[in-house]
Amino acid sequence: MNDQLTHMASQVTAGKLTRREFMGKAAALGVSAAMASTIFADAARAAGPKKGGDLKLGLQGGESTNSLDPATYASSVPYMNGRHFGDTLVEVAADGTIEPRLAESVEGSSDGKVWTFKLRQGVEFHNGKTMTSEDVLKTMQRHSNEDSKSGALGIMKGIASMKADGEYFQVTLNESNADLPYLMADYHLIIQPDGGMDNPAAGIGTGPYKLEVDEPGVRHLFSKFENHWSDYGHFDSVENVVINDSTARTAALQSGQVHMANRIEPKVADLLGRAPTLTVQSTPGRGHYVFIMHCDTAPFDSNELRLALKYAINREELVEKVLRGYGSIGNDMPINAAYPLFDETIPQREFSIDKAAEHYKKSGHDGSPIILRVADAAFPGAVDAAALFQQTAQQAGIPLEIKREPNDGYWSEVWNVQPFCASYWGGRPVQDQMYATAYLSTADWNDTRFKVKEFDDLLFAARAELDPAKRKAIYSQMGMMVRDQGGLICPMFNDFVDAVSNQLDGWETDPNGELMNGQVSRKMWFA
Amino acid sequence: MHPIIKLVSQRIALGLLLLFGASALIFGLTEALPGDAAQAVLGQSATPEALANLREEMGLNRLALTRYAEWLTGILHGDLGTSLTNGLDIAESVGSRLGNTLFLAFWAALVSVPLAIFLGLLAVRYRNRWPDKLISAVTLTTISIPEFLIGYVLVYFVAVKLGMFSPLAMINDSMSFWQKLNAIALPVIVLTMVVLAHMMRMTRAAILNVMQSAYVETAELKGLSNFKVIWRHAFPNAIAPIVNVVMLNLAYLVVGVVVVEVVFVYPGMGQYLVDHVTKRDVPVVLACGVIFAAIYIGLNMVADIVAILANPRLRHPK
């Protein structure tokens, strides 16, 4: 049987056998459908990507207010637009290493303060101009200068100076940072001609697809850019179709109007996965659904009370009921196994009514209601999650009260303003960036008001430490500090749940973001 | 001056005044919402610096009254301005959205209005017999079910199971006329179901009311057929209330279909407006609000004028 299968597989690789024919013959040999499907996929992959076809993506997260200016990207559709038309200097690969893009190589000085990017030569923008180090410099300036409104402004802060020199682009930092290349992989930092200084929203980049139609909130159509520098980008055209309504997105996928969709609701994912034409891809990521307390505001300034609340949440139940199993439990720190240098030995905090009651008693709280503000804008199912939390907290005698807030304006009026609320973090490629964004004393987004000098020192020490083993030990210590002293209640990490048509091939698991970290239009193809 | 011309010009002047009032109200309410465009755009990633820079760029640091006055001057010169959030020309983007909305409303009206009136007449003809009861039962059922539910049910059975129409009603300029019609088939069916009952019931009630009159009895005694009595004698005298309810429903088809737009992913004005309210994009909200108000006021004015023209006593006031 094996010989025959091998022969058939080689025919697939040679393009002589279609999927239907292969499956039919495999069935005749008594091979199970799942097995045959795997063999076929492997064989087809061995044949290498096929060119052509028009890819359509049904995406949640687009509004008619969206701009093509990379500095403004904050939701899925603009993010995917950027992935199609633009390139960053480097990219974080699925295995967490740095993959070169517009930079051929990156080199850091021994103290980790000066970083030099050797730029790829002969790269063409969609407007016909050739990319130079000046374009790179201006792009980075636009995201970091004084009047920047870029979403990447926060991560550009540590830069002391930048310079363009022939085929090199050099960044000098105030403090050493071993993770700088990861920061440069941020999706906002798309290299634009003249840095996008003159027309940031023109949608011109060096990516595999160039902009054809831009209708914010409706669709964005891109066609293949013939002079693109890399081997990526196998489709003739790629279209982002904005379908914010979850049911409509699923229907469009089922009826073949789109080839893939993001944000499949956990409650329909199982049903959808049974369809023979689709595969539901659940990818563990770094995003986490959280409840955050301000460590400097009463009553949350008492660590005993914070611990009481941390013990009072039933993580398993939340993962099962809110995420329907499409996720994993959290450990009251923003880091999980998807991060490099994660310490697996940190003990998991267990749900315990007794311990919660004990810590609550120690805190000496006067028994007045503890108000938790929630809205589903924080994360899907936040209101349900809060209700479950309330029940278990009440069993421990903690008077948790839920206050529902409107979705509209949640991120400006409630999050980072109110002392106790639901929130969401998308995660960062490396631990340093996650901690620096939200747990450093001076961070703008320190939404738990976690201000511990010792922690800050550890963070800087880890940055300057180039030995991975030592860094891992420092990060482990920092994780424990957040877990035991911080204001973060992290019950769960959510998976990215995408659905992809079986007509496509080339899917790989990538924890960096939804839809293969946005690389689907580059790395996938029609089988 | 002819009294009718006088009446129409009075109405138009009043309408413009109303529009001005509406724009002031919309501006005031949007300003009163918590947060501003800069905060809404940056969302969770807002830092104080980025916020300040964006506010400066959007011109949000100036007085609200100054911004409103500028907007008003602009619109009097036919300039709707540019969107705060994506910098696109408002007239252009609203134009295509409005075109789509009117396209959908036109086809929904073309199907639903004649159908509603015909069903109304039929119900009167077979008053209190089974056709009347059946028509009422079916139309009242469809109006009572929320439109998104009808939409989802149609999408599931017609589009996904039968594969007859597209579940997405996304139309764009590169589509042919027939492709567009095919795309909007499902939303047109849903909208028809939603507005049918209201117009049908009003037609039925208005004509039944007239049917009690002496002249209808005369017509019957003349030996005219039942349907002819209704069509020739009763219907013209019942036209005013019918036009009124038809206009209200037309206005609804233009300004009130955001739910249907979302279900079918239709690129109309409703979703466009909601997106911009969420982002506090005041110039766009104002532009959409004024257009909606103009349509509403305009259609109501037409209803009033038709009602007057249809009534000889109002047409020739003593």
C-alpha cells in the first residue's frame, strides 16, 4: 500500500493528480480520509507554492474611519492592509527568531546600545522609486518625532539617535536593549517612500501587493506587484472584505464568498470546523483577557485584597465557558509559554475559596462593595466572565459588584482610568516589550499602577544581559513579582481562532498574530 | 401668488430652518459625548503625547463654537470638509454611500409600495374573509419579527443552504447592474417584509373608512364591480393617509436600515454614520445627520403637499 501511496503522492507533487482524484484513489486503498488528506497536503506542499488566484479575506475589525496611514493602525483590517502592501525592516518568525525583510541583516554592538541594519538593495516602491536608507530613516523619524501620533510611539521612546549611511541604517539607544530588532518588527513601522512624510495615507510600500481600491469600512483591494523583491505573494489579487458581523462572516465563509476569516466565535468554531470545505485554525497566542486593579488606589492598595481576588477566580471555568476551550489558563502575569525565555517552573495559581477568604480577612476590608467595571468592548464575553468571577468571589465572602459600562468610549473613559475593570492585552513579541509597555513604573500604559523600583531595575538588567540563561532567570523573578504583588488578574490567554478554506495551502502555526501573523497573503497559495 | 406656490415655498423655508436646528442639535450632542476623535482613534494605544499631537492636527483644541461656525460656512459654500479620522473628502465618501443607500431603498420601495397597496386593496375587497385574514396574519408576523432575525434566517436557508443569492450584499462600481440586483436581493426581501404591514394596514383602514360613505353606496347601486368601486371611488379619497404612511416608510428605508446593512454587510450610510459616531468624527456625523434630516423633512413635505393636492377642499381654500 505504501508504495502505491508514495507513487500517488509523487504524482500530486508533479501536478498530475488533483485532490479529488487522490482522495478517491486513497479511499480505494482503504486509507482514512484524514490520513489521505494529510498525505495530500504534504505532497502538494512539496510541489511548492502555486501562483495565481484571487484571495478574499472576510475580516472583523474595520471601520469606515480607517486610514491607510500605518501610524494609525489599531484594528485588524488596517493591520492586514499594511501586511499586504508594506514591509518592515525585520519580522518575527513563527519560532520567535528574527527574520530579515527589508534589512538583510542586523548587528548589535557588544553593549546592545548601537544597532546596525544592513538594508536590502534594489528594493522598489509601488511608485517606482528605489528604497534608500533615507526612506528608512524618515519612516522611523515620523513614528518617533515630537509631533508623532503613531501607535508605535511608545516603543520608539528609548532611541537616542538614528542615522542613515549608504546601505546602512543605524539606531543608537539611551539604554542597552538586546531586543531592539523585535521592536523594529512592529507592524506600524512599514517603510514608506520619504517615510510617508508628505502623504502618509497613500498606501505605497514595498510589499507584494499594491493598492487598487480603498473603501474604508467596506473593502480594500490589492493586486500583485510585479517588481516585489521577495518570493512571497503568490496570489494575483488580495481583497480585504470588512465583515464585522460575526454571523455574516461565518455565512460568507460557508457559502464560499471569502476564503478565510478571522475572529471565529468560539461558540460556532466547533460547528464550523465540521464543514468539509473549511479548517478552523486555533493558534495559542500571547493575547490575554484580564481584570486589572490599580495598586495605588484603595481598596486595591492592599496586596492581601489583591491576592484574595486572584485566588477567588476560577480560571478553568472561564476558559471552558467564555473561551469554550479555545485558550489556556493564565497565571496572573502577562507572560505565557508563547514567549521566548519563559520559565515553565513558575507554579500555577490555583482557584481556592479558602485562601481567598483568608486573604480577604487579612486585608481588613470594611465590606463595602468592590466595584468591577466591565463591557464587552474589553474582550468578547467580558460581562459573562465578570458574572462568573462575582459568583466565586461571593462564595469567599468578597462583596464583588459588577458595573456595566457602555462599549462606546470604554478605552478612553474606563480603561486606565477606573481602579478596577476588565481589559485586554494583545501581547508583545518578547517579554521585555510586554513588561516595558505596561509594568514599568514610568510606562504610560501601566494600567495596574504597578510601581516597584526593584522590578524596574530587573527589567533594565535583563535588557543589558546578553546571556539567555541569565535573562531567563531574571524574567522568571519578574514574572513572580507581578504574579504575587501586581494588580493583574489574568485568568486566561485566548487563542487566535481563524477559519481557512481547504482550497488554500501553506498554513503554518504562528503565535505572533491572527491569520499567521498577517502573513497569509504572502505565504499561502491556492492548492 | 398662487396659494399652492406660496404654501410650497413656506414649507421649504420652514424645512431649511429645521435643518439648521437639526445640525446644531447634532453638533451639540456629538460634542457632549464623552471623549473626542483623537482619543477614539488612538484607543487603547493612546499616550498623552500622541493624544496632544493628534488633537493639534485635528484642530480639536479650538472652541467648539468656532468649529461649528467653520463647518456652517463650509456647507453654505457646498463644502462638507474632510473627515477627521481618515482625511478623506466627505462629499466623495458620503456620495458613494448615499448612492448605495438610495439604490437599496429605491428597489425595496419599488417592490414593497405597490405590493402593499395591492394587498391592501385585496384585503378590502375580501374584507373579513380568509384572504383578508391571511394577508394581515402574514404581514403582521413579518413586521413583528426583528429584521436581523429574518435576515439571518434568509442568509442561512437561501444563501448558505440553497446557494441562491450571495449572503453578502456588497456592491461596488465594478459590478454590472444585474450583479448588483442579485447582490441586494436578500436585503430587499427583508426590507419589504419589514415595511409591508404598516402600509398595507393603513391602506386597508383608510379605504374601509371611505367605504362607509354615501357616494360609495351610490357607486355600488350604479352596478359597478366591487373592485372598480374601491379603485375608482374609494382609493382617491383615501390617498392622503396612504401617502403619509408610504412616505414615512420610504424615510425609514433610507435612514433606518443600519441593522439590515450590518447583517448583509451592505456599504450604506447607516454603518458609515455609526462608525463615525463611535470615532467622534464630528464633520462626518454632521454631514450624515443633515442628509438624513433633509430626506426626512423632504419626504414629509411631499406627503403634506400631496395630501393637500389630493383634497379639493384644501386645494381651493375659501
